[in-house]
Amino acid sequence: FQLVDMAEAIIEPNKVISDQFQFSVITKTDGSFVTGKVVNEHNGMLEVAISPFDFSQTMELPEDQVKSIKPSQVSPMPPALINRLNEKELKDLMGYLMSLK
């Protein structure tokens, strides 16, 4: 990623959501829904990570209770995350992110 791409992702997290981080909206046959990332499928069950901060927090959902699975249009990254940073902290963050290449 270029600096501008990272800055855009932080400022507008819903603009482009990477498949790596995108959650799904799972509509159940009873009309309710679950938002999370399907991390495993086994024996007719979906294992869904329900926390964007801790993928070990999961729930199991029987596949026969799933009506549809669609990509979420909302990023799990909180919006306005940088609003609490001052100019120096923002520069430090961007410098750190650029050093990860």
C-alpha cells in the first residue's frame, strides 16, 4: 500500500474493505441476522468470529438456519479513529505503518 492508500483506509474505512477484514451479514431463516467473519465450516456448522478485535470470540451457527450470506458494506474498523490523534501522533502512526512494508 502507498501512504495515500493507508490514509484513505483510516479516514474512510467503508470506502474499500479488504477481503481479509470484511465481515459478512448472515441472515437466518427466522429473519434475524448475525454480523461476523466465517472462519470455519464443519459438520453442517458455520463458525463465525463476532468480534473484529478478537477472532477467538466465535459462535456456531447451523448451516440449515442460514438463509443468505452477503458481504457487509460496513468496515469493522471504527470510523473517525484518527480524530483523537494530534498531528504528531498522526505522523508517528503513518510513519509506523509505512515501516511495516
